[in-house]
Amino acid sequence: MNTNIFRAYDIRGNANNDLDQSTVKKIGYVLGKRISSLGDNKIYVGHDSRISKDEILKNLTIGLNAAEIEVLNLGLVPTPMVYYATKIGDCSHGIMITGSHNPKDDNGLKIVINDTPTSGLAIKEEVLALDSFELKTCNNSSESFEKYYLNEAKQKASLRRALKIVLDAGNGAAGPLARKVFENIGAEVISINETPDGNFPNHHPDPSKEKNLAQVKEKILLENADLGFAFDGDGDRVGLITSTGKQISSDHIIMILCEHYLKKSKGPIVYDVKCSNELPKLIKALGGEPIMEKTGHFNIKNAIKKSGAVLGGEMSGHIFINYEWYGFDDAIFTAAILSKIFSESRLSVEELFDKFPKTFSTPELNLDVDDSKKFLMVEQFIKKMNFKNAEIDLIDGVRVNKANSWGLLRASNTSPKLVLRYEGNSEEELINIKDEFERNLKQVFPNLPIEYT
């Protein structure tokens, strides 16, 4: 068994080599026993559009049934629908079979037990220690919460004026539901790459990468649309594009949502270590309390629960609305709320964002490394790095803060990559912090090519 599949947020690996039938059955059994220990006997399970979904669902169900847990099958849904079911349904446990934005041959499990996100690491030792178990059968069934989700989204996100909106689900799981939600709230919808297809024939469903936004930008301009949204493969990350084809950074998306929600309720806002230095300044100015947290939906959700935060957000596009919603990352509902905000203004989308501070920053940058060595590499970097006149933050990897710039190095919890980001108040300061980081990287890892992906 490849133990690297047990990760800090979830379980993820190659569908054929890592998530074989024996491994998935054992995972199902261990999770089932945890649910049984809580006095429950049911769990919601959904899946995205990946080709491996049916085989994994079959084996996961066998494991869960062996622990006498009934599977309530939600079918092909975005991840937020599984979370939604655990909030309003008959049980507070759920599993989403998804590889998120990983390559199409990968897959994984996002897990909620007793209304709490559960990491792969939390069950790793139990799975590894499991030898065999007796197979049993249960009365599994199918369920749907779509009509409840549509009704609630309409109540909370109906548009004041009609907007023409382009949606690009990248052939992931979000397409069909996103169209229904946006038609329901009063938008004129143009949906591309809507049909779920695990081969992702048009582009990879990762809106954080500029190259994956080419089609939605082209369609916005062609249709003279007001704006557009792009979703990742399982519908929990969102990208926003204006009528001119400009991508709005996640930093600015979080800022406009902070402005919107802190008017309604003062309280904490949780954001991850990759976000702009300008975000906590804005949160304080609006009367909120900024809380910086480790990257990852698992960490942000737990921080929201602990602090009672109004909102959470990550630079990767995970947005967690916890005011009159449920505090989980939901790209479709977030996009609907953003559209409601835009429909209530006479300004264009681009003009609404012009008021926010402008800095010079990179997107998320990745360096491909050995998956088994990435965390050790970050530890080595921290021990040997040399930055002058800097404050060092080790909350997640290392964030080096200078007077007018910062840089970050951390290990991805979902991919065999090192993750970096740089920001400066001027282009010169951005270049300086980036150069200083890269000099340190070359000194610590002389054989590592600095070739960002």
C-alpha cells in the first residue's frame, strides 16, 4: 500500500496503482467503524466525473457495508453537495470521491465524519493495521438534495437585475448544478464544457491556472457577457473573469466578500498563508479580525469552526461562507453571491474591484519534486536559508516578510510539488524578493531546476 495517499486534507493518489480495491475497501471499513462507534449507521457518498469513480464507489461501499454502514448514494455531484447533505440531511457523515484538480488518472476521498473534516492521516494507522474483515450487505439507497439546494440558493442569492454570465465547469462535476442555480437566481446563462467527462477533453478543470481560462474568456468577449465563472473538477474552487476577459485574483474576491459580509456581521475572517498582505489590512479597516491559517480546506474549515468566523478564503479559490450558509467551500454558491453583489451595483465588475489595493504578485508557482521528499526539502530550506532584515513565519512552510514584500515556500499536501508565491508593493520589490528566494533555493538545492509550472 502506498502510504503517501494518506494526506493532511484527504486521501489522494493514482486511481489504478494506489486506490486499488483492497485499499479502498479497507478505508471504507475503517471509516464505517468510526461511524458505528458514534451510534450511527448511514453515510452520504457522492462522486465527480472521473473515469475511475464507479470502481472506487463499488469498493468503498463494500468496505462501509462490512462495517454495517448503509450508503446513501448522491450520485454525480460537486463536493459541496456532499457537504450540504451532511448539514441538512439525516446524518452528519459524508464522503466525496474526487481527485479535485489533480491529473485525470488520480482520484481520492474527501471525508466528513460527525460534521468534521477528517484527514487521510487521521485514519492511516488504522487502515495499515487492518488485515481482513467479514463482508456483509446493507440496504443502500439513492438520495438527492438538489431541490433543497436550489431553493435555498435562490432565497439567498437572487439577482436584483439580470446579468449575462458565462459558466465553465471544465467537464467536471459542477456544470449541471451550476446552470440550474444561475438560471434559478435570474441570470442569463451561457454554459460551456458543462457535460461531465472524466477525460476533461477541453481543458483541465483548474481555474487557478491562467491557461485553463482561455475558453471562458473567449466566450465572454464573444457573447458580450457581464462576467464569467470557472470551476474546478469537483466544484469547490472558483475563478472570476470580468467582461473584458480579465481574471480577478482570489485576494480581491475575498476582499469584496469581506466588505459584503462584515457589513452584516463583525467577526473573524480566516485566510491562508498564500493570501496578499493587503487582505488583513482591509479586514481590520472593515472592523473584522484577520486570522491567518495553514493552506487547505481542512485547516480553514476547522479554523472557521473554532473561531466562529464569518468567512474564510484561500488564494487557490476555495471560499467558505459562514454567514447564513454552512461554512464549507462551495464554488457555485460563492459565484451566486458574487453575482448578487454585482447585480446590486451600477458599476461594472471591473470597476467594483478597482478600489482595492493593487500590488505586484505572482500566481501560485509550483516546482515539481519527489512526493516523498517535499516536506523534508522545506525543513532543509528553513534550516539553511539566509534572509536579511526579514520576519519569518513558520505557520505553513516558511513565509518571509519584508517591509514591502513577502515570499512563501511550502509543500503541497495534494501533489508532488513545492508551492511558492511572491508579492511586492512595487514591481521592483516583487523582483527583489523573488530573486532572493531563488538565490536561497539554488544555495540549498543546487541540483533543483528553478522551472515553475
